[in-house]
Amino acid sequence: MCRWRGEEYKSCEIIERKQKSLPDGTTDPSGEWEYYVHYEGLNRRLDEWVGLERFDLGSVNDDGKVTRNSTNKRKHEHEALTAAGRGQGDGWRASGRCVSDAAARVRVCACQEHEEEGELDLATLKEHEEATKVKNISRIVMGKWKMETWYFSPFPKEYSKSEMLYICEHTHTHTALPTTPLPRPRPAFPDPFPRPLSPNPFPSPPLPPGGVQVDPQYQRAYCENLCLLAKLFLDHKTLYYDVEPFLFYIITEAARPTPIPAPLPVDSDGAHMVGYFSKEKVPSLAEGGGEYNLACILTLPCYQRRGYGKLMIAFSYELSRRESKMGTPERPISDLGLVSYRSYWVYALLEILHKHRGSISVQELSERTAFRTDDIVKTLQAFNLIRYFGGQHSILVTPKTLEQHYTNAKPNWIIDSTKLRWTPYHERPKR
């Protein structure tokens, strides 16, 4: 058992151990150890390094509740933990159901990551989790924000022991030393597009308020750095260096008369990136119909819960409408991504159903929204909006559902297509 937050104890799996280090990266002369733990039933982004004082290796009852504290035995327990891992180096991993005889009551439970929709096959998932089981960067500093990271990202090995990484919020170049000046080129992004919600989208580089489209053919280093940054917060992202087949859409904050959500104003450093999504230049056909209109999406943690995820989703569907295609995101979808998508899908569907009079089919909903029929059906099922009676399936919207997910919900962003300058990739003139 390990103390998680406050005084709550959770069953955990010990993934790895290491000797504590000082801020300069040297080994702590105290000789104490830290243990990297995964909490049973929680997402891997909550995995962390903990000291021995966080463990309770004493008795637990059948309900998993701690019945006594064993702080007076920690020295003996640490020796047992060390003995169990002796001779196996920094890659030591607790195996089986316990760490040692002295720690037999520590529950070491297998990680049961559940990925919503479009799961990776078990062999690929196992290989991925083994290769990325331990975060190599604990925190990053980006502009005015300091953020704890969630997952492993394949930064160069020289950064693997860095507790903190400093990242330029405009170019995404990185350094482990705060005194090292970061290069500050002002990238001449090709194909900028005006933000549909901003009347003045291009006041100054390096990032125009609203957003830009970035083609890695011209800005490869920027896109590779962006992918390394994104991997710190996305578990199953596998694209790092093969960026050429994609376009990247960078969303930035800008001052607006009625800020929803409240943004930071443009300052002397330009606008600030809040997130991005990528899209294949030549979209692949999706299993179940339609084309993939979004490959990867990220809102930085410091800007989450402000609606930016749904803004990027809305924008991806506007691009699908421009292409006269049905769109869907690539799978697997992360747990947080699926929450944003389902919230966007159900609001858009309820908006139509609330205003529509008479019968309407799933196919008609698909044509009006550019959603795949498969995504519509799964969304209706997830919110219990499909009922079977009279020998057929029908869409049924109750007043409670309408109130909860439409009337009292935050509205979806509306993209003003008249202010969008964008041409599908295959229709663009060759440079």
C-alpha cells in the first residue's frame, strides 16, 4: 500500500527503483532510495516516484484498509526491498504478488489500462507500456507555466536524468539548464489561417493569435519538437520523427472583446500556444466509413478545462465539411480525448434533435454534422438515447438528458467558415 493523496492509501505496483539524487543530478549521499509506483485502477499519468515513508507495509484487512502503521519497521522493510532488487540494477522491477517476504502484504497489482474505443492489440500495448513504463522527465517549464508531465517521451538520453526541462513556448526547443539561452528564431510559418473567432488574427510573429497551419516540409524541426512535447502528455502517441505525412494546426490565445474562455493578452513574446491537432495530408479511410480528420490532439494541461479541446474538434469537422467528407478521429482515443469528443458529439446531436420537428434518421444526422454514422450510434448508445420499442430502434430524448447535456452544458464552438482561408492539401498548387 502507498499513500496517494492526503492520508488515502492505494494498492500499487512498484515498477522501478533508483537512489535519490540532488538537484544538480548527483547521487544523494544519504543513500536513500525512491520507488516508481503505479496505482491500481488509475491512469499511468498518475504514476510517480515516492520515498519509503509513503509506503505502509503493515497489515491490511479484507477490505484493503490499513489497520496499523509500520513506520517503526521501515529500516528493516527498506533492507528487504533492497535485497529483492539487488543485482538487477536501475531496471529492477517488482515481480509476482509481493516485493519480499517482509513486505508480503504490499499488494502489487497488474496495471489494467483501459483504452476507450479502438484498443491497440495486446502485443503492441504490452510492448509500448514496457518501453515507456517510467517517465524520464518529471516537470517542464514553458513560458510562465511549470507543469508536471504525465508520460515518457523519447527526448535525447542526455535529458533522461533531468528533473526539469525548459522548453521555448514558440519553437519548442529544450534545455535542462535554465541559464542556457534558448534560440528564439521567429519562424515564418507557411499557410497561416485566420482564427474564425478573431477579427484581427495576425498582429505579430512568432505565433499569430488564433493559430497557424504548419507543414513539416518547411518546418520539420518545429514539428519534431512539438511531437516530443506532446508525448509528455499523450500515452499512445507513437509519431515523433516521421512528421512529413501530416499537417499541424497550432491554436494560440488572443485578446478578444468577450473572452470565452478568458485568454492571456498578446504580449511582447507574441501569442501563446494552448494546444494543437494534426491531420494527415492525404487522409486515410477509417474503419467503419469516412476518413480520419484528426490524428492527434493536445491541449496543454495549463490551458485545459477552458474549451480549447472542443474548439479544435469543431475546427477539424469544419475542415471535413470543406472536403465534403465524413470525418472521425484516429484510434485509440485517450480517456480525456474521448470525454471531449463525446461531449462535443452529444451536444451537436441534441442541438439538432431539440430544434427538429418530425422524424430524422441517423444518416440525416450524419449529413448535417459530418459525423460518421458509427460515431453517432455509439454516442446515442452511450447517453442512452436509443430505445427499442414497436419492433424497431428509435431515438428518444428525455427532458433530463436534454437539460443535462444541452440546456445546461457549455455550447460547442461555432466556426465562422467565411473567415477561414483553407484549401485541401491535394488541391493546392505545387511549390
